[in-house]
Amino acid sequence: MVKLSVLDYALIDEGKDAQKALQDSVTLAKLADRLGFKRIWFTEHHNVPAFACSSPELLMMHTLAQTNHIRVGSGGVMLPHYRPYKIAEHFRMMAALYPNRIDLGIGNNPGTTMVKQALDGINPTYDSYDESISLLRDYLTIKDKPSAHTLGVQPHIDHFPEMWLLSSSETLPK
């Protein structure tokens, strides 16, 4: 049987505000959960008036608390704006609270110049995308508990979020 999934943009339709769009996203997730859909992912958009979700992690947590079975994920977190360690902490925390229900979709689009400056400063320098992906994967899957001489990622978990690399280009994935 084919498993269906949803990619939700938290679209602000005409006559609707951001709060209603976010409520509609959660309502959609609840329906998808009841109907047996496999997963729902929320997109990350900045400075786009038509989309209400700039932080998929927060919408994920709210949705996870109101659903029972569906996998919930980011479609995706724009990695150039964030440190891999912090992303790993967020997603491990969700995995600790909602085991086997977390998907981490990673994107590489830093957005417009205005968005880059607002999120990353006037002259941002971005880490190598390949290196950031590798670090994030390592941080997500660390099983060892931290010691005085090793970096750990909390919380300590035995099950990890599924990580997905999102791309609209054939040249990015390796």
C-alpha cells in the first residue's frame, strides 16, 4: 500500500491571518493523522507574506502534542542560518518526547539578501554545506554520554530523527 504524506506551507489565504493559517495547519495534521497518513512536514519561509511558518520546529512541537501516530517534520530547516549543534539539540529533544515520530528535512537556501542580513548579520560567512551536513548527522546520532573531554548532545536518546536532504537540483545531493 502506498503511504501518503503532506507538505504544508501554512498558507495565508485571502481573508485569513497568520494565526488562522497556523491553526489550519494543525487541523490538517490532525486529519492526516486520523486518516493514517505517514507524515506531515512544515516548510520554513522568511519574509514571505503568503506563508505563516518561519519556524517549523515550533509548529512541529505544537502538532506533535495534538497528534498520535503521524511522523512530523521540517521541510526543511535552512541549514546555512543555524549551527548544526543547535539543530541537533532541538530535534533530539523532540525525538526524546515523541520517539520515532520526528523527521528532519534540511535545505540549503539562505534566502534573499535582506533575510540573510536579518538572520546572519551584515557580512555572513557560511560554513561548508557538506561539512555542516556531516556535523549535523554526527551530532544527531551521538550515542555516547558526554564527559569532561567530549562533546555530548542532550538529551541522550537511543532512537534518532530521520534526516532528509532536500534539494531542487541534481548537483547538490551526493
